[in-house]
Amino acid sequence: MSISYVLVLLALGLFGAAVWAMFWAIDDGQYDDIEKHASMPLEENGDIPDFLAKGDGPR
Amino acid sequence: MSAADALHARWSLDAGEHEHVVFLVEGMHCGGCARSIEKAVAALPGVLNVRVNNVTARASVEWAGRGATGLAQILDAVTRAGFKPVPLAGTAASADYQRERRAALKRVGLASLGMMQAMMYLSALYGVTDIDPAMTQLMRIAGMVIVTPVLFYSGAPFLAGAWRDLRNRRLGMDVPVALALLLAWLPSVWNTLRADGEVYFDSVGMFIFFLSAGRFVEMSVRHRSLDSSEALARSLPAQVWRLLADGGRERVTAIALRAGDRFLVPKGSVVAVDAELAQDMPPGTQAALDESLITGESVAVRRGAGERIRGGSVNLGAPLTLRAVTTVEESTLASMVRLLDRAQATRPALARAADKAASWFVGVILVLAVITAVAWWPIDPARAFAAVLAVLVVTCPCALSLATPAALAAATTRLARLGLLVTRADAIERLARADTVIFDKTGTLTGTSSGVTAVKLLGHSTFSQEQALAMAAALERGSAHPLAEAFRPHENASLRADALGEFDGSGVEGHIDGVRWRLGRRAFVEELSAANVVPPGSPGAGAQIHLGNGQGLVAEIEVGVPLRADAAAAIEALRGMGFEVIIASGDSDMAVAGAAGALGISRAYSRLTPDDKIRLVQDLRAAGRRVFVVGDGINDGPVLAAADVSCAMGQGSAIAQSASDLLLVHEGLNVLPRAVGAARRALRVMRQNLGWALAYNVAAVPLAALGFVSPWLAALGMSLSSLGVVLNARRLATPERTP
């Protein structure tokens, strides 16, 4: 009988831990954009090569 | 301030006499919330007009400047009504969306975990009689410990919304929900504390999970529906490469660009402001640009040296050097963003009527809940409680409230993608109902610049049409006459005329390959060859210009403003949709008859003054027609305003000044039939949504009152009904299927 009390309390503790972990992950931005990280390697950075800025590149 | 922020800046400041602002409001869930804000702000002195849209979360306020009321007082009134005003700016709005999304996700997450845990403990008590009383009590306490934070955290928006509604003395949709939650939770806590009786913690957890999950999906769809102006604003680069006089470059924020600045646009980058292509482009080269963000046109456009490029275009080709013509705030893109902001802040008449019905509905539901309790008590007191909870939860006035604005928000996004900006919320509904379309001619059915519309070779001519045009262009090369512009595209570098002379009111003369040629009035050209008279041709719609030499007339060239390439197809499509098509123009009889003949339009009016046009619109409306007027937006203002719904051809700065309901940013008329199709779909979806919301409530309430719907099923039904309305509306944002 006494083990049931322990298990219920343990389950409550796990519930609390699960809620804490979920809140932490959301606040950390892990759910903000679940597609962004997958597409990041495909994006170019916006810098311009020097030869273009000097005006001697293709126009 | 970023470039995106600048686009959302105030769009009408009339020297302090008349001010106008659009901002976001956080915490709105239904039309009732929107009305509360309208009421609070309208009570301020000097406020002339206030419109709040709960779906787009935007508020638009006009007020008389230099009075007791300023922006601070307006924002304060919104706060006192229980809502949070947020600046309508690119980054601030994005941060706000992110905060709202994270908070909603936490609420749904906690509710889902809590619901499952509570059910795990409390289902052990269902129908079990031989369980130890101490264990039963432990399960009750565990349920209470889990569900109480769920109620006060995940259910906070419902409790706060109900409290706000009651404080504002109105019955919003949160009132019955909060009442049901508290009615289930309070007796459960009481029974837990006295260790006896039924507990409903699992039902409370489930209610909150279904309701908050429904709101979360609704919020996600709403954020996506709003992306038409946000997508425009966010498309701008934060920084640009400005070119210095010494040939160097510096990286500056886009809003630092001023008219006259030269800047570099790399391949694949967005042009930050309206600009001109540098004059020193190599001859024969053209820039390739994707203007789909602004015009919806997916085909790349080509521009040559000195030509204008609209901010928001994407450079598809080699890096470009541009000269800024406007700042970010004055650009075409900024005008478009502000117009979309304005349209999204207003609610159409149909939505306001639905909101009013929804507020009555809540009152009726509370009365029905009391009747249900009184009726069930003598029959079965145990079931009375569940029936009352089900009645309170199952009704969904929010589906009624969302039915119209959700459809309009999605349709506005769809039309913006087609290249048609909706500047007034009622426009879509009125466009869908229109049955007569009146076109202005010049600048609408036709372009704005003149060109050669027909070439007829005459008499002994051995030249081709192209050769005749090239000779005409060579003769006109030095002329400053407006008609000379029509020949510029036909210039041929290998063909040159010398000894050029211009005869006022008659034409031009010159020598090509030693032969004397004339271009101009027939009589003037025939003077060179008086003996070879050719019978006059039939008069056309444009100006007739003749080309000839000593042998006689060679060609008769008609110069006019050519019809737009897609005008005929657009008119045919509109006719196929049941429209009567009319031309109303101030132009000459001949020009209008020519255009009408080419387009197969039998009802065409020429030489109309603006007053005549208004009278025509009024007569048609008096005869029961619903009139859609399409004009150039610059000199058609009064007639556009007189129509049921109007569309202006948006060109540059005209976009900002337009008084029309719709703005055609796309350069082509073929968008119009597609827009009418989209508007009619939107009206159909609005009717479906209203019908569904009404049918759901009419069917669900009696079933719940009779005890056929359990409380958790009621919560699921309520969430699904409003979700169904929003998802149905979302279909409008996707392209229509072509037959």
C-alpha cells in the first residue's frame, strides 16, 4: 500500500519536471520556427565580393 | 528603427489637424472585444473614427489633432478596457507574435500534460467501489494539485476575458466558458477538502486543453493570414551598399537612403526603395527583376538604363547600380503596406452584424443554462450538473464572430498576391455582388503612352511595314512633337535622315539615301507628288499620319494609345462571369468607338465629363445594378467614389492618394476576373461559415440541454466549430483551381 503513495508522489514530481523542461524549451526558442534550422545550410550570406563594390565586375 | 518599422509608420498626418494611427492590440478573442475597444476609444473627446478588427488584431483611430486627445490618451483607453496596445512595426509586431505564440504554446502544453495526468489518477475512481478510501482521497488530491495550476495558468485567458467582459458590462464568449470551468472546479475542490462526493478535475483539464488548443491553432492561422503586409515589410533588406562619390562603398541602413543616393543591389537581393537604373549601363543590357512581391506577376520584367524600379523588386540578374528616387517611407512598397494595414484594421458591416448577434447569443445561453438546471433537478440532480456544464461549453458564439473576418483576412491576402490591394474591408463583399463594370478608357483599357496602332501601306509602296516605320522614326528623330514619341521604338540605327526640317502643324521633312521624304498631314505629304493622289482611307481611332516621297504616299500610320494586351481577354472573362461591360470615357467619339469595336463592347459613352460619369453610375445604381468602376485613379476620383466598388490602376505615388476600394498594382487587367472570382469565393465561404456556425449552435444546444452531450464532448465541439470556420476561411488564401 505504501508504495502506491510513493509512486503517486513520484509521478507528480515527474509531471512537474516535464512541465519545467517544456517551459524551458519554449522560452529557449526551440519551438519558434521548427523549419528554420533545416533550411539554414541553403541560405546565402548577403555579403558582396570586393570586385563588385569596386565596380569592375559584371554589371 | 529598421526599414520594416519605417514601412509601418503612421500613414496619415495632416499637419496636426487630423491624425490617424494603426496599431496592434493584444488579447482580443472575439468581435465583442473589438467593440469594447471601439467604445472605450470613441468616448475620448476629438476621436472621429475608430475601427477595430479582432481577427487581424489591428485598431485604426482617426482623431482631431491639437486637442485634449493624443496618441497617449488613446493607448491608455485601450489599456483601461483590458487590452494591450502594441506598436504596429515590423520588429515590434514580430516580437509580439513570438511572445503570444510562446505563451499560447506553454498554456496548451501544460493543459495537455495536466489533462493526461489528471485522467490517469481520476479514471481509477470511475465505477470502482472497492478502492481504499485513503487511496481515493489521494487520487482526488493529486487531481486537484495538477488541475488547479492548469485552470489558473492555461485557463487564465478565459478567466481574465470573462472578468474583463463583466467589468465592461457585457456578455462576451468567455463568460459562459469561465462559468463552466469554475462551476466544475469549485465543487470538486470542496468535495476534495471534505473527502466526499464527485470531483470533475479531469473534465476541467480536458475543457481547458481543447479550448486552448483551439485558440492556439486559431492564433497560428491568424498570424499567417496577416502576413500580406508583414511579408512586404519583412522583405526589405535591413542594410544596403551605398556608393560614395570617390568610388568607394559603405554599408548603411535602408532607411538612411535619400533621393539621389547611388546604391548597389547584388543578385538575389531586394531593392529597398523606388529607384532608377543607372544611365551608364552598357548599351543593350537590361536588368531582370522579379516584381511578384508588389504586383503578383511571376514573370520577370526587364528594365533598361534610366528606367524606374519599384522598391520590393528582386534583382534576378547581375548586380545593379541604382539611383534612389524615394526614401523607404515614401516608396511604393511603404504605401502598399500602409493601405493593407488600414484595410486590415476595419471590419465590414456583415462582421459587425454577426458580432452583435454573438453578444445576444451569450445572454440567451446563460438563460438556457438556468432553464436546463431547473428542468433537470427534479428528474436527476446528478445529471443536471453535467447538462448545465455542457450547455455552457458547447455553444460557440466565437464561430459566428470569426465567420466573416477570418474569410476576409484570407481573401485580402489572396488578392494581394494577385496584385490587387484591398484598401477597404467592405470591398470584397461588394465586388462579389457587382454585376456591371464600367471602364474608363485612357490609362485603363489603354496604356498611358502613345504608340503606333496600325500601319497601312498605300499605292505603289514596295516597302514593308517595318521599313516604313523605321523611315518615319528616322524623320522624327530630331522632333520634340508629342507624336514623335510613338516612333522611338521603331528607330533603326542603320537608317539616318539628314536635312531635317519641321513644319509647324504639318509634319517633318528630310532626306533618306538621297530621297526627299515627308511625314505628317496628308495634304502636306501629297504636296511632294500632287499627281499621285490616293483615295483617303477610312478614319481610325487615332491620329492619321502619312509618309510619302516624290512618287506618292507610301504609308498611312495610325498613332494612338494602344489597348492593353490583355484587355480583350479580361473583358471576355468578365462577360462570361455575368458582367455587363460599359466604357465611359471623356475621349473623342472616334477613339472610344475604336476601342469599343476592338473589344466587342456595345455600350460605350464618349465625351463624358466627370459629372456625366457620376450620373451614369447613379442611373445604373438606381436601376438596381451593382456598379464596379475601374479607372486610372488619378482623375477618376469622384466617379470611383460614386460606385458600389471601385478599382484604380495604381501607379507610383497614386497608390498613396487613391480613394478607391481596390488598387491594381499589377500592370494588367487580367487580374480583374480572377479577383472577382476570388471575391465570389470569399462571399461563398462567408455564407458557409455563418451557416455552419448557426447550424452547429442550433443543433448542439438542445442536444446538450437534453443531456446527450457530455461536458468533454461539448468542449471538443466548441473548439472544432471555431476551428472549422477558420480553416474553411484559410482555403481562400490558396489559388483557385482552374477549370
